[in-house]
Amino acid sequence: MAAFGGVVHSVRNSVCTRMEEDCMASPMSDDAALEALIELSHEFGTIEHVRGGGGNTSVKNATTLWVKPSGTTLSGLTKERLVALDRRALARLYTTATPAEPAAREALVKAIMTSAVRPEWPGRPSVEAPLHDSFEARFVVHTHPPLVNGMTCAQQGAEVCQALFPDALWVPYVDPGYTLCCAVRAAMQELRARQGREVRIVVLQHHGVFVAGDTPEEIRDHFRRIFSTLRAEYLRRGEDPNWLPPPPFGEDAVEGWGQPARQMFGGDAASVVASPKFEVAQGPLTPDHIVYARSFPLIGELTRDSVEAYRRRYGGSPRIWVAPDAVVALGRTAKRATLAMELAQDGAQVVRLARAFGGVQYLSDAARLFIENWEVEAYREQISTREG
């Protein structure tokens, strides 16, 4: 058994005290703050920032953290769907001994988080809720913009982040969930102790960005600066930040790829979306790309040999098939196929932008396998790909 106590626990009480003072001094009522949170969620729920059920938002007062439920979209979030957690109950995550074995650890963490949910605001909270609680600022918005991930998935990402955003905290890749929350929390507290300032921007390698602010406008200001700075830097280094992959073909044009895909993959290719060729990521970039588009595409002609080789190497069917004349997304439903295509296109943007910073860097096999076998991500995909 291992406990994440130490520096994490030692400042918890002082953090809570300062947060309580800040929240009680805030002129914005809880109702107004919740309305502002929904507005922020819709504003940052566009494809510039997230795909599918990715990203999350929160607002807090002295005792309660309201956060987006796991798997739901930011663009579709309503006040009634928010989940509220008792902050003191949630803090037990950082003083409870946890098993070293990942599955047992995550099950215990899930149970603690479930016990912290306030009955009047039920639901399954985002797995990153404890990380939201670690910020002292009242509002937190977490997204996965391709503009940012062109940096976080690049060979020189850490150096570029330090140069462009010296006030930001760069966090090397850590498995998402409890381990990530603990790592980020400890890094934030170390920075607070060393520099005497609160972190407002946290950039996560192979993941995205957290932005915190005491007001919605502070959140917007930070994002405007992040985006404008990155756009200018990409242009300076010869990459077009406005490049977009070609739009998919219409439904009446995809049967030429749908028929052979269904013959090879059966129900896994019940629905297909096809697009003119574009450069597809050759490996896993972020958890979202793994969840919705799988870690690796199948490239080339569909033959029994190529399909069997893919299944032997990676298990199961691909979500993305790079055919000789198109990029084809496969899914058991139209929504799954559509999201697979959207994440393949998002990945194409990330790969191109990463060239500005030394070229793309893919996730390790260990990181990939954690995501592929994590119950939380399976749940998130199930919720976010529901039809209707």
C-alpha cells in the first residue's frame, strides 16, 4: 500500500482556508457562478477545444465543487446535469492509502469520489475532479485543443512551453486519473512554496491544458493569450495553424469502402465515414485519440492477411482504415464512426503542428495500454457515443 501524503497533505488545510476566504469574499452568488460555468462550458465545447466527451469544467465555493459528469459533452452541458462533490470528503483521496495495483487503486478512488457526491447533485463526476479542486481559483476549464496539443505532443514541447508560457506549469505525461491528479497537485504546491504564486495554467504532455481563474473573463483572457501566442509561433516556424483536413464525403459516396470493410470487420464496420486522403497519425497521441479512433490505423489494401496481422498485433478491429484512395472511419454506430473520423482529423492537425517543434512524439506502449484497458475511458466512450 502507498499513500500520497507528504507535501500533498501538509498544505491541504491552509489551501482550504485560503479557498474558503476567497470564495466567501467573491461577489458572485453560487447560482450566478453555475450559470457562468454553463456558459463557459458551451463556449469551450467547440471543435477548436474538444471532441466527443473530452474536456471538463468546474466551479467551486468553500464547501462544494460542481463539475461536468464523465463522458458528457461540454457543448451539451446543462446546470441540471452537473455533479456536486463535498470538497472535504473529496480531500480524503490524498490521505487514504491506495493499492499499488492500478485496477485496485482506481476502484478505490472511484469509491471515494462516489462517496463525496452530494445526493442533491448526483452523477458520476469527471475523473479529473480532484485536480480541479487543487486549483485555488474558483473556475477551471480543461480542454484538448489541437493548437495546444501540437506543442504537448511534440519532441520539443517542454522547451517550447517554457519559452512561450513561463508562467505555466508543464507536466510530463502521467497516466490520467488519480495518478495524474496527485502528480499535478504536488507540482502545483511545490511551485506555490518556491515562488509564492498560484498556478493559473497547467499544460499536460500528450493531453491538453487546464486554465483557472477567479472570473470567467480571466479564463477567456488566458485562452486568448495561449491561442494567439501559439498561432504566431506556428506561423513563425512555417506551419499553418489554420490548416484543416478535407471534409468527409457525403453518405452516398462511401459504399465503395463500406462494403469491403463490412466483409472484413462485420458489425465493427456497420457504419463508415470516408474522407479524401490526409496524413493520419501513425500512433497514439492523447487519451482522446485512443478512446475514439484507437491507437493505430490500418494502412493499405484490405486483405485477410492485412486484417489478421492487425488483429494479432493490436487486438480487435481498427477504427481508422487508411485506404489507397481515402481515409475511412469505422464504427458499430454512425456516431462512433463520426467521432473516429473527427479524432483522426484532429490528430492530423496535431501531427502537422508538431513539426514546428521538432516533430511528433507518440505515447509509449505502457501509456497506451493503460488507456486501452482503463474502465473509466470505456465508460466515457459509452456515454459520449450514445445515439440520439
